[in-house]
Amino acid sequence: MRNKFIILVLIGLFIASFSIKNEPIFVVPQNWPKPHYDFNKNPLSTDKIELGKALFYDPILSRNDKISCASCHSPYNAFTHVDHALSHGIDDRIGTRNSPALMNLAWHKSFMWDGAINHIDMQALAPMSNALEMDSKIENVVAKLQQSTIYTKLFYQAFGDSMITGEHTLKAISQFMLTLVSANSKYDSVMRKQTEFTSQERKGFELFQQHCGSCHKQPLFTNLQFENNGLPIDKTLNDFGRMNITKDAKDSLLFKVPTLRNIEFSYPYMHDGRFKKLSEVLNHYTSGVQQSKTLSKQLQKKIILTPNEKADIIAFLLTLSDKEFLFNPKFRK
């Protein structure tokens, strides 16, 4: 009888261990749309993700081994930076845009404020080769990685080949970024009927749906499109957004709509980081929108909000903070 009990316990432990090891790496949150990313072409694995995380935090990607992805995309701030409006790169060079927060990237079809990159597996090339950011080349990065016995081992574990390539380097980084899923805020709990909004949060949610929801569409809180949100152009930057890529005047001043998830932690706001507070953002939409030929149709009618209504909207926006995501140790170095 005792032997049978021991066997049953061992079988139970084996099943539990097997279940843990085979726990899905990527899970689509309840009632969310299907991701755009094709995982069949770059199947996720624990070893690839861990390699990607190591690369994400390693300044070896930059020319002088001093700037990493995490330099502008800090895990403590929803994977962006908060200490300056524009990104800072190699040799203290100042970029031209605020770094976007990184989360839920598997649902995105394009990347960067102007959509310059159309696939996440290629995204890391942009900062890597940008003279104001990492100022390097993928072939130089690969050469440095090949000299590292640690990376030779990590690449072998991830791809079954110790020969380090640019393709595998980029795919590993994208694997880590794909795991940055934020879907467990108070808002999400309300949607799952696990809790309720306060009366102020509920009022803010209703106002948000009325005035903001078409561009910041649930559940991603972005429509993944490019819009002109009426910001007056910064004459020192002269950044015309999407038009820089398409060369089409119809895309002048269009920038990708950012997600509002974890917005409490991802200030400063807008593509150039001009606003430090959410109240400033709301003031822009009620009294600062500049009329132009490409202005988003959703903003062509004036938005009117009382001070109390603005406070209600901000109360709702704070429910988009996902502490589980923001403080998840598996995303940190």
C-alpha cells in the first residue's frame, strides 16, 4: 500500500513538473484580437527569450559598448524613459523623438513613431544603426558577439548553432520584446468582472469612450494607425512624422497613436515628449489643437471638458496601470 502511495506521489510530481515546463510562453488575453505577429516563422522558446533579454540589456549592441536597448526603454518605466523629453544616445547625442513605451508588440503591424519599420524582427536595426542612438552596424555587433564565449553558448542553446548571425540576433531580441504583454490592470479586472470601477473612474471611462476611444481603441488602447493630433510643430526639430517615410504630403504631421496602457509611468508624453503631465495632455485636446489639412477627423470638432471631467478621465487612465507587468522580475536584467 505504501509503495503504491509513493508511486502515485511520484507520478503526481512528474505531471506537475511536466505541466510547468510546458506552460505556454505566450497567451492571448481573454477577449483580445488575434496577434498580427506570425509565431510560426519564429517560434518562441525559453532559450531564445533569455538570449533576447541578455541582448536587450547589453550595451554591446552600440558602437562604444555603452548604450543598450534598456538605456531608452527602462523596465521601471513601462519600457521607456522619463528623465528627459528626447532620447539620449551614444556620446551624449540627443535624439529627435521621445522613446515609445514597449508592450503588446505582437499586435503591431509597424513600429517607430513614423512606421519606418514594418516588422518587429527587424526593429532593433533602427536604433542600432541610428547615429544618434547606438551608431553601430549589425555586422559589427555580430563580430563582437562571436568573440564572446558566453554568447556563443547562449546562441547554441537557443538556435542549435554556435555560429552567430545577424538574423538570429534580431530574432532573439524580438522574442524578448514579444513577451512584454500588459493585460492585468484594474481596467482588465473590471472587464473580466473581477472588480468594479469607483464612481469617478466609471465617469472617466464613459468620457474616455466618448472623446478618446476612437484613436485609443480598447483593449490595446491604440488603433495602431497614424494620426495628426493637432500639435504645433516644434521649429527646432521640424519633424513631419509619417511623411518623412512616405514622402506623401497627406501624411504630414501624422504620428503613430501610442498605447495608453501604463500611461501613469510612461511620461513625458507625445512624440517629442513636450508634456510632462496628463493634465497638460488633456488641456492640449481641449484648447491647444492646431487646425491643418491633415488633422485627424476625430479632432476637427472641439472637445469640451470641465475641470472635474478632466480629473475623471485621469482617474480612469490610472486604472490602466498594470503593476504585475511593471514590476515583473522576469522582464528585468
